[in-house]
Amino acid sequence: MQIDWDTRISIVQGIAQGILYLHEYSRLRIVHRDLKASNILLDSEMNPKISDFGTARIFGGSDSKTNTKRIVGTPGYMAPEYLLEGLFSAKSDVYSFGVLVLEIVSGRKNTGFHNSDSLHLLGHAWELWNSKRALELIDPSLGCPPDVAPLRCINIGLLCIEENPNDRPAMSDVVSMLGNELAALPSPKQPAFTAIRPVINTKSISSNDQKFSVNGLTISSVEPRTLTRLSNMFGTAVLKRNKNNYSAHIHGKQSDFISMKSNYNTMVFCIFSAVYFLLLCFAVKFCSSIAVETISFGQSLSGSQTIVSQDGTFELGFFSTGKSNNTYVGIWYRDFAEKTTVWVANREKPISNTSRSSKLEISEDGNLVLRDESENLWSTNLVLSQPSSIEAVLLNTGNFVLRESSEPSTIFWQSFDYPTDTWLPEGKLGLRILPTSSWERQRLISWKNSEDPSPGIYSFVMDKDTSGGQLFLEWNMSERYNSTGTWTGEVFASVPEFSYTSKFTLVSTPNETYYTYSLFNKIILSRLVMDVSGQLKQLTALLCHQTWSETFSLPREQSNVYAYCGDFSYSSSSSPSSCTCLQGFVPFSNENDRINGGMRGCERKAPLLCENDTSPKGKKHGFLRISNLNPPDNSEEQQLTVEECKSACLENCFCIAYANVGSLCSMWSGALLNLKQVSDVVNNRQDLYVKVANSELQDDSGDKKRLMVIVAVVVSLVGPALGGLLIFGARKIKRRGHGKKDSSQDLLSFDFSSSNHAIDNQVKNVNNAREGSKNDFDLPLFSYASVSAATSNFSAGNKLGEGGFGPVYKGKTLKGEEIAVKRLSTRSGQGLQEFRNEILLIAKLQHRNLVRLLGCCIEQDENILVYEYMPNKSLDFFLFDPKKQVSLEWETRICIIEGIAQGLLYLHQYSRLRIIHRDLKASNILLDSEMNPKISDFGMARIFGGNNSEANTKRIVGTYGYMAPEYALDGIFSIKSDVFSFGVLVLEIVSGKKNTGFYNSNALNLIGHAWDLWIHNRALELLDPSLGSPPAVAVLRCINIGLLCVQENPNDRPTMSNVVSMLCNEVVALPPPKQPAFVARRNVIKANSTSSNAQSVSVNGLTFSSLEPR
């Protein structure tokens, strides 16, 4: 069975997550000590499961390593410090993981490796890495990899097997590296056990014919024994294509040749040696005969003729696109199945037919000229003193140059000075001085559409003010809508991603200022393209794969491209990548106005009637209201009332729309561009009134009648339905029986330290548990009497607090072990279902950032949960108290944020049950003696099965201020609902302020306040003053992550795996957040409008239970 690349990557990531859990997030810190391929089991979906813990060791407290005299494990997977000295630690497992990664990538065992001079796979991998041939390590059954991910895996594998344990990354770093494809990786040091094989036994090599693939050429070993001796003597002969020619390279030792005896076998051997190298020389000679890369003086190019760069990467010639009859001269990547054009000479003056008279030549004056019959369509327009010595050459970089043939370094003209839509490595983008002493800006200009190379409306250009070194995206060479940010000397501030695979350089001379870039890895092809979509795209491909993949785009979201939807069309926050025509408008009928089948604007269904023209209904035109739009640009503003504004626009034939806010009247003429529909809670939204022909105005009398009928039908159905629901609920309550089985465990004498019940016991049946039998809960059941005694009869002095579930008490066993006892209150908004839910879930969960459930009591109408005691209570106890929050230093807050994130990631992705918490808040984050966070209160949590990711409910439960908008308003919840709550928590932890009841600004809540500060570049003002001056970059990063998590559209929010990755990788650039939900400004706040009592609020027919914070 073949395992494809995606499956292998998934296996690597799964093993990494499992080891990370053992090392850092299980309640017991475990070193496996015997990680190997045979101990990785695969389920039916090829998910990896780490097995065989017979040799594992538990670490306690802050211990990180230990020593043993008994070495156990498997040769080939044991770290050098363990094998040689008996020292083992978490880094020993990291070493074994690195070996596993290299085995998974290569499909070969580490031990018993006979395909090179290396003793084993590790040495072979290091040898290939050092010689820039790492791709040769990849399992041949995979073919060419789809992207650079295999190189990252090899890099990570080599980092994990470094000789010094301190040099190896922790598993948290490994998981982070695997999850961030754009993050730069450190270079590995030489690993342990990389000695070269001292003796080559020729008898061990089979005499069967073998085939070796060398740069695409197949060499068959016809005389294996003789050629084996040849390779033992001289090493392996490899035909390598260099930058300028083909040459034979020989790798290996010569010691075997010196030791050979002068006998008949030696004579035969020498004869075959000579023949062998003659064949190689012939191959080199033959392979170097490729297409020419030069047009010399007096030569021309026409028809299907092309020139090819010396290394075969680029080709120049005539080409056509799509259904068009137009022909162009351009440069493209030669070996790609889908033509990838990078430069076009005559994009503004195409050849209108395929006449054989069209040709590209060096004219008598030395210029490159494109002629069609008698017309010159394009020329370099140079004045040259010695035109006869000129040649045009297509270089390996894709640069087409006009140069002096006797002095190739003297270049008179080059295509890199005149880019079209593509910026290639070594190319230029910047400013240069013309002979007239004026500055000319080089621009990347998009194609008009995917089949028309003529200049489009989007461009990428350097700012004339070179002090900041910014590059801008422009619409129609006028409206700037995005930029790279300032140049720091190493990266662009807003898009450091550009520098992950490339090294950018800013060059300044008296005559020009420009950026250029080179690639770190020469096996990768890369290009920056000003796409027809209005995004600048970074595309990469491997030399062997010839398929482009997009690694980055600017702006990151298509909807942030200026006027992306075109005339009279808008995008919405719920579906930012799609466009909708305004009412009364339809998509352009002309196909030339569309790009890739997408929307490029709309036109009126019916033309406007101006002056004295009237429609059949007697009116010229009217207005349609479009709600919740961000106002378009370039309006004319006057101080007018609503009616005056409407009349002024109605009477002005050029006015096409108006909006009125207070006494400010805004009117627009010309096409409406850059329209975006936003939600009701966004501040800067308006109702836009668009002028349309009277025929487009609807008669709403029929709609009103239909509405009245619908209301009557609904009212007639609601009464009986509510009555039936009440009867059903009453019977359900009556059927809630009392348990018959007595609790037999004594809480006072129970030994939690020696019992694994609270960790290992599982719920027997999820479905039965939800039906409500006590037998379904396989946890210690304690008697009510013992629970009461442990808490001093639930005395007020033992009371720790009270939440929505009920009061929480401190208890103590006879052995002095402290516990927390949560007792369901009869007045609680929660009930038996939440109680069962908590037992069902926590019994199955094992993570250091989740609270530990020790047992329960179901007796005498009592529903009680027993937890491990948290001496530091909950996060809100410290965070929102002006005196206590001082004890939460910045480092502590960061650890709390990271711990909560890890706990949520475990619930969402790595626990055996996929769980959504639904009530994440500061009071549900408990803190242990070392201020480590523990997520608690799973009464509202929901289990997802299979691949389900969201669900709908009519019963909204949760806490004001922490609920995602789609859950609060529509009852839709998913893992992204928890992400929203986490984002609120992050902002609260950074600021030390509650999201609700926020009175320090005009914002309605903390989220709105944070957003106001962010967009005005004052985000650091959000920081809790008690923290002093922590690193500004770290603070801004946390605020950025928090705002990303509270974005209105769930699809825009990151997953928790992304969040953990962002928190762990400080160098990885974060995307800018979009405006979050619930940021409307405060209007009137009544002091008596809030109540401390639990309330039930109806929102769109959904029942919402308001639970007081615990």
C-alpha cells in the first residue's frame, strides 16, 4: 500500500502532537523512550496512535532529565546521550521523532542502510542536505513533491537529531514549525552518528541490472560488477547540469584504486573504464546541444521559432492567448504544462494576425524591433554607436538583454527595466532617472483579464518618497488601497512573509533606486505577480514539479481590493469574496468586462430618464434604499435636511445616489465603486438611496397583504405548540426519578493520590448517559454524609463562591487532601442535564489545562461534583480586582493565555471527543498554586462526532459579553464560538478590564474600545496600567490575536491550532484584523437597566439564559 505525501504529513503532525501531549500537557509528564515506526499504530483513517509504553518513564515536578544504568530501546532510534551515558529526557524522544520523520519522508529504515557511503539514513540525509540535494532523500514512490513541505520536514528532522540535546527543539517548537509553513527554520548542525562507511563490500552488491535516475537521464548498468569496481575506485559518476553547461562530476574516494593489484582483471577493468567515460563524454556533448539563447545582428525570430535560456528554464517567442487572434512576443517558463508568461513586449500593440511577415530582429541601428509587414509595433529605441556588435540574449534569470557581444557585461537594454505584470528574482522594481532628468517609476501592471495581456487597472509601484521605501498597490494608477509597509532594512513591515523564501535588497545609485530579490533555495522557482484580481501574489514551484502554488497575497483578502466588485456592485461581510449587483442593476452583458468569470461591475436594467422624459407611470425616477453600506468615496457634501437632500438629488440629472446623516447630505455622481455591505453593529454604516428608473420601483401593497396572512397563520399555530411543549415539560419533570443505588464511597477516607479513578475511568456509554442513569457514570460515587462532613456541613466559612450551577465549598479529607465541592442549587439556571453533561465530559478528558474531576454525589435530591482544589480560585478573582491584579505579571498573563489556548486546542482537536465548551469566561478559568490555568465548568459543553463542525440550537446558554454573534443571534455554534470567547478573554487579560460594563470610552464594550484604539494606532493604551512596561511587540501581538478571534464572520476567525501557532511563533507576521462584532457606540445607558437576577431574554424567538459569572 502506497502512502501519499498528505497522509505522511498528517502522520508526522499527529505523532508530534501526541509526544507534545506526553511531555507538556498530560497530567503526568512522560518520556516514552521507545518511539519507532513499529510503535506507531494507524487507525482506519490512517491517524497515528503512539503505543507501547512499557519502557516509558514518568517525570515529576520540574525534573527534566535523569540517568539510568539499564539502557532499553531500539538501535537506530536512541539518542547518543542515552545510548552512551544512560541520560534520557524529553529531548531523547525528540531525537527518536527526528529519526521517524526522516524515515517517513524517505520510506527507508535508519538502520541497515546500504545505498550510500553513510552508515545509516541519518548520515545520508545530512550528506544530501549539505550538498543542496535534500530532495533526493524523498521516497521515489511519491514522485515529485507538490511543494516545499518535504524540505521543511527534512530540515525539522535534522534539527531533532542534533548531537547536543540542548540544540534540539522542544516538541512545542516542533509542532509550531510544522504548523507554520512560512516561518523560517534554523539551519541544522551536524547530527550524531554520521561517520562514513569505512569498507565497501563489492560482493554484497547484486549483479542484477540497475537503473539510476540522474537529472532526468537514465543510465543502465550493463556490467554491474565492473562498474561497481569503477564506482568503488572513483565514486559515483553523476551527470550534472550546471548554470552554463553539462559536466561530469565524480564523488567518492580513490583509495580502492591504489590498493588494486596489477593483473588481468585490472586490464579488463581499465578497458571498461575507458569505454564508460567515453560514453559519459558523449552524453555530455549530446546533452549540451540545446536551443540557442541568442539573436545576433542580422538574425530574426518569427513564426514558431523560439530562443531558450541556457539552463532551459525560460523561452522567448511568439504566442497567442485564448480565443483571440492577437499575437504577442513574450517570455514564459519553458517546461510548464500551462504556459506561464512573465513578460510581454508588445502588450499595447498586439499583432492582429498570424502573418509570416511578423518578426523580431536586431535592426541596422542595433535596436530590437518587432515588425509586422511594414509597421514597427515595438522597439527598444536606443541610439548605439556600433550596432553590428550587438546581440540579444535570454539569460537564465528570465532577463532579455541587448548587449555588446564582445563584452557581455556591457548591457544597453534589459527587459528587467520594463516589467509587465511579473517581478522575477534578480529583477528590479523602483525609480530611475530619464535623460530628461525626470523620474520614471517601474510598475507591475496587471493584465486586462486572464486572456488579454494589455494593461489592466491594478498596479504595484514604488513610492516617489523613497525615505520609507514603501511599495503600493494602486487602482487605475490613482487610488492606493494597500502597501508593503516601510522597509526596515531586512523586511517590509506589513508583509515580512515576502522575506521567508527570498532575500530583498534596496539598491540606491545616483541614477536609480530600486528593490531586487534573490531566492534562498535554488531548487525553488518564485515570482511576484500583479494579478488581474487586484492582489499581488507570490507564487512558488519546485523545479521538478512544474506546478505553481500561491504562498502569499497582498491584500490577504480579495474583498480588500479597491473596487473589486466594479460599478454598482457590492460585497458583504458574510460573503466577502462574492459580489452582488445593486437592486435595479444586472451584470455587464459584455464578456470583456468580466475577469475569470467573476463580477466586474453592473449596469442598469433600465436607463434613467432625465429632463422632460417620463415613464408610463408618470414619474421619471425614484430611489431604492440599500441598507448598511460603507459609504463610497468621492461624495459631494452639503448641509441639508433629509427631504432637501432627496429633492436635490432627484432634480440633478447627474446625481445617482444620496445618503443623509443628521443634517449632512452626501450625493454621488458617476459610477458607485468600492461598495461593501456590513452588519448592523458596524459604526460607519449608512443607508444609501440609489436613483433608479421608475419601472424598477416595487409596488409594496401586495407585500403588505402577504405579510398579514403570514402573521395570522403563525399566531394560530404558536398557541397549541406552546401548550403542548408545557405539558411535555411537566411530564418530563415528573419522570425524573430518584436513584435506587446507594453511594458506597466515603469521601473522607478516599485516597485520591493512589486512585486513578478520576483520570482513567471512562463513561461507559455516551448515549445512555444522556438518558440519565447514575449507572452511566463510571466515577467514584460518594455518600452525601461524607461530602457534608468534608465541607463542615456546607458551612459559610467553607464557601468559596457561587456561580450559575450553585455554591462551591472547600473540603478536606481525613488525610488532609483539599478538594472543591460544587453543589447544584435548586435556584440554579442549570439543571440535571448540565450536571450529567459535566460528568460525561470531564471523565473522558485528561489535560493539564483542564480541571480534574474526582467524583460525584447523587443522593437525596442532591447533585454534587467533587474537583481538585484550586488554591488561587479563578482568573476573575485576580484580573478584575484593582488590588489583586498587580500579582498577575505580564509573564504570568502570557502563560495563562497560552495554557487556555492549549486546553481549547485539546478539546477541539486532540481529545477523543470533539468538544465545544460554549461558556468560556474568566470565572471558568481556575488557577492552581503555580497560577497554571485550568478550564472548568463543562455543563454547557457539547460533543461533536465525526467531521461535524457546527450545529444549531434554539436554547441559547452562556454569558453576556463572551458569546459569538452567530450564536447569540442565530443559535449557531461551532469551535469558532469558543474562539470568539477566547478572544474576549485575551483582551480582558491584557487590559485587566471586563468586556461588559465598560464605561471608560464611547465604545459599548471592551471589544469596541480595543478596536477604536487599534485602528487609531493607539493599541498600547489598552494595556493594564498595573503591568508597567512589558515588551510592546508582545503586547501588540496579543491584542492582534485577540481581535482576530473576535471578528464577526466565523470563517475569518483562526482555529485554535492557528492561535497556538501564532502565540508560539513571535516572528511570524499576523494578518490585520477585520472590524469585530458588537462595536456600536454607546448612546444612552440607564443605571437601573441592569439587574443582578438571572433573566430570560428572547432574541429572534430563541431562549437565552443569562447566567451570573461564577
